[in-house]
Amino acid sequence: MTEDWYVVAIVALLPLTAGMLVTQVNPYHALVIRGILGAVAALVYALFGAADVALTEALVGTMLSITLYAIAVRSSLMMRVGVLAPETISTSGEAEIVAVSEIDRSHPTAPVLSALRQSLGKYHMRLELVTYASPLALQAALTTKDVHTIWLTSKETLKSEPAESPASDSAPVYQLQTRVRRLYEILQGQLPPTAELVYVNPTDSSGLKKPPEMGMSDDSTETSS
Amino acid sequence: MIGYLDLLLRLTIWFLLTADLSPANIFIGVAVAFLLPRSSTKRAVLKDWLHVLWEILQAIPIAYLEALEMIFRPHPQEVQTREQVKPNRTLGLIFLDIFLITFTPKTIVLKYQEDGWYKVHWVRRQRRGNGRVQERGGPETP
Amino acid sequence: MMNAILITMILALLLPIYEAWQDDNIWQKMLAFASIATKTSILILVVAVLRDDWTIGVVGVLILSVGNAALMLLAHVLRRLNEL
Amino acid sequence: MIDALSYGLMGLGVVFWFWGTWPLLGHRSVLYKLHSLSVSDTLGSMAVIVGLLLKIPKEWPLLVLALISLAIWNTVLGYVLAYCSTEGGGND
């Protein structure tokens, strides 16, 4: 009977680690715990003499599934934000977000970016910036669901009211248009006053923005400069 | 001269794993060792490898002594140093150097920089050199 | 005697499991995972010797070398994650 | 005689395990814990395997392979973990 004690002790580890796994909130922590569960499960299977099952658990259950899940979690828990590439508009400044934000904390886009990162970080999401050559390409990327959100300056979005200039401090300088309802809910009220968040319904294109053809013809004088 | 050390290593692993010296098994082992792809990087010199093997054998008792020392006298201090890589080392030998440094429990290589330096992390007993990065000149083994 | 050693080893295995549960830093969890991966495969080897069942022993040796590979891959993915 | 030596080595390995795993529960840096883990998981486990080897000498090839792969993989893993945890700035 004494030799059964260690069997019971080892088998008890399996529900213990499984319980730890299902109570994890952060997906990356859950991945690590999944690895621990795989190691313990392989031990239990080997203990019961199932050498092949133990080997499969170690190879597939631990190694392959963790690697695949790590890549899946990494690429799905992410908000893709479309921004304009630096070549097209070098004066407006927002296009250099990708290059500038890491170094220059005093740049006007920095508080918006850090607020975005912070509020996304609560949901374990990451921010990825994708550059596009023109505002037209940006709008197209939003409607074809290439990106979740696009980042515009007021110059491109508030064409109808030319009197409002981005120079005034209180008015929003940047506009973030998102097509994902949940992202809108997450980010609502989290951004600094220089940025404005807008929900765009991807199915009806006559929402907040003008049709891209008109916008492009209007913009052409500024963007090409 | 087709990387016989490489073949030898594979055959050693094969025979240790299978523990079977029948002709069929030897044939399979040799065939697998030849069929696996080989890297075409710089050939290691046998003398260097023997030297490194000897160093590994020496490192094992040193590692145990260091472990016992760490157990009986606590080493609460953490220090980072930079150490220079010995000249004329192939990639495999650099790997073995890193292995030797990391194998001993008091030292861990943090990073191998391409310009020929290791970043080494130490635990120490004394309360001096408070966490700053020290430069070390000559090549030395811990 | 072997049973006593085995029970002590299981107790030692509980320490990193507790650590993985209570620490919120991802790298501390990874350390616990590394510790558990090694300890479980050594336990498999001990059980194999205890029962004199050598198929289990082969599995233990294979897991010893494979479990760590998964850890390294995961460590690199997590490192790339922190860079962004 | 051999039996006592083997049990002694296994006992030493288990003592190393406990000593090296205990600091995991503290609040030290990842690197400090890595040092103590290399004591427990590499050296302690090697002691345990040598103890097993003395107990069953007829299975020496597999246990020698276990010994080699344990030493190499654990050391490389220590290096990789140290490198990854300091490079990505996740060492807080």
C-alpha cells in the first residue's frame, strides 16, 4: 500500500495545475501554466505506464500547442492602426508616429499613443501601427477590414469646417476612426483631449466620413505638397 | 575529411540512445549520420575540441564546489561584468565557452556581443561594486 | 528508501508550482516552468528505475530534451512581445 | 557500499533541489533566481541521475545520455532565459 502514496500525490498535481490554468486571466500567463500542466500530465501518464501517451503529450501537447497558441495569441490580441506614411505628409507630424514615439516623449502624438497602449494593455492587447501612403488608401484599408482603426489629423477629417484649425489647444487634433464596436467601447473616455474617437459602421459607408473619392480630390492640393 | 567529428558525435548519440551494437543497428546509425544534413562552416580543430572537453570535465567538480560554497555562505550581491572572448574562436568554441561560464552556478552569460565581449552576471558575497558594470581586461575563466 | 526520496522530490516539485501560481511576472512564471519541466522528467527517470520499466526511462530522456526546446521557443516569443 | 553511495548522491540531489528552489518564492530578480536554479536543476538533477546510474549500472547508455542532455539543455536554457528576460525589458 505504501507504494501507492506517491502515485496519489503525483496524480493530485494534475487537477491542481488544471485549476491554476483555468483561473488565469492573462493569456500569456495561461500559456506558461499550460506548459506546466503539460509537464505534469506527461509525468502522470508515464507513471501509469503509458509511455507513448506521455511522449505525445510532451511533444504535441507541450511543445507544438504552446508554440502555435503563442503565435495565435500574439497575432490576434492586437489592434492594427493605420497611419499615413512619412513621405506623403511631412509637415503635419502625425505621420512620423512610428519613428518618433519611441524616442521623443514631448512629441504631440506621444500622450495619445501611451494612452492607447495603456488602455489596450488592460485587455492584454498590443498596438501595431501600419503605414499607408495616402488618406485614400487609409480609408480603403478600413473598409476592407485590413486595419481596425485609422488615425487621421483634423485636416483630413474636418474638411467641412475650415474655420476650425488644429492650432487651438482644446479642439481635438487627431481623430481615430474604428470599425470595431468593442474597441470603441474599450477606448471610450481613455484618450487625452487632443484625440477624438469615432465609431464607423463598416457596412454603411455614408456614416461620418465623406465618400473617399471626394475626400481625395479635396485633399490632393494639401497631400501632394 | 568530411567533418568526422560531426559524424562521431551523431554516432555517439545514436548508440547511447539505442544501446544496441548489432550489425543492423550500426548500419542504420551510420546511414542516418551520413544522411543528416551537415553545416559547411569552418571545421573545428580536434585539438581545440579535446581541450574544451577537458575543460568541461574540469568544470563539473568546480561547479559542485561553487554550489556547496553558495549553500554554506550566502551570496546576496549581484554584479555584472564584461569579459573578453579569447581570440581565434570558432562559433562552436564560443558556444562552449558560454556553456562553461553558465554551467558554473555563480556566473551566467547574459549576452554575447558581436564585438567580442560577454556580459556576465555574477553573485558575490561581499558588498562592494554595487551593481555597476565592471570592465575586465584579460581573458579569464571564472 | 526510494519511496522517501520520491515523496521528497514531489514536495520539491510543489514549490515551483506554487511560485507559478502566486507570481504575476511572466519571467518568474517562466523560471517556475523551467524548474517544473526538469523536475518532472527527473521524476519520470526515478520512477522508471524504481519500477525497472525501461520504456518509461526512454520517455523521460526524450522529454528531458524536448520540454526545454518548447521553453526556449516560448521565451523568444515573449521577448519579441516585450520589444513592441 | 555502492548502494549507500547511490542513496547519498540522490539525497544530495534532493537537498540541492530544495535549496535551489526555495529562493524562487522570494522577491529577488530573475537573474538571481536563475543562479540558484542552476544549482538545483542542473547540479542537483545530475547528482540524482548519477545516483540512479550507480543503482542500475546495466542501463548506463541511456542514463549517460540523460546526464549529457540535462547538462547541455539546462545550461543553454539558463542562458536563453537570462538573455530574453533582460533584452525585452521585461525584468521589472
